Amino acid sequence: MIPIEQYWLATEPIDMRAGMQTMLGKVVSVFGSAQANHAYLFTNRRGTRIKVLVSDEFGLWLMTRQLYEGAFRWQTNGSGTRLEMTESQFEALVLGLPWQRVSRRTMVAAA
């Protein structure tokens, strides 16, 4: 497994047909750069799919997850296009749970 030091959530939806290079471009435009051992999360407009791009020291990993029922609970943020998440919040999100209820001590809104 890849050790992940930081989790970032993009608050605006993306086209799930995007491949690795398009996703990397989106990471750069939203987050400034793709940092090693950081995970970048994106969702589609309906919230039924997520893509996670992880950069490590050797390359990129692109993972997808789809819910067959329900939707991921996504954060929309009026003050920015990204949010920093904790590992516990990330784990709850990918399970489709209400991750906003998980301890927010280290969650910080970023412009």
C-alpha cells in the first residue's frame, strides 16, 4: 500500500471519463501540484462515483469507486474548490458514510 500523508477533496464535480493525465491536470489546476503521498478525491455530478488520484515517488495511481445504491456525501464549499480531510473522514467517505460527522479537528477549508 502507498502511505498517504494528506487527503484532499475537490468540491466541484468532474467528468468520470477523465483518464490519468486529465486527472493530473485537474489536480494541478485545483491544488497547485500533485504532491507525493497525497490523495486527491473527485466525484461526478450525481455523486455515485469517485476517483482518487495518488502520487507516490515513482508515479501515479488512479482508483475509482462506484456505489450501486445511494450517493457519496460530498462537501460543497462556497469559499473554495478544495478541502483538506483526515484519514478517518476519507475512510468514511469511500464507504458512503456521513464523513462530515467524523472528528473535524484537522479538517481545514482551503481557498
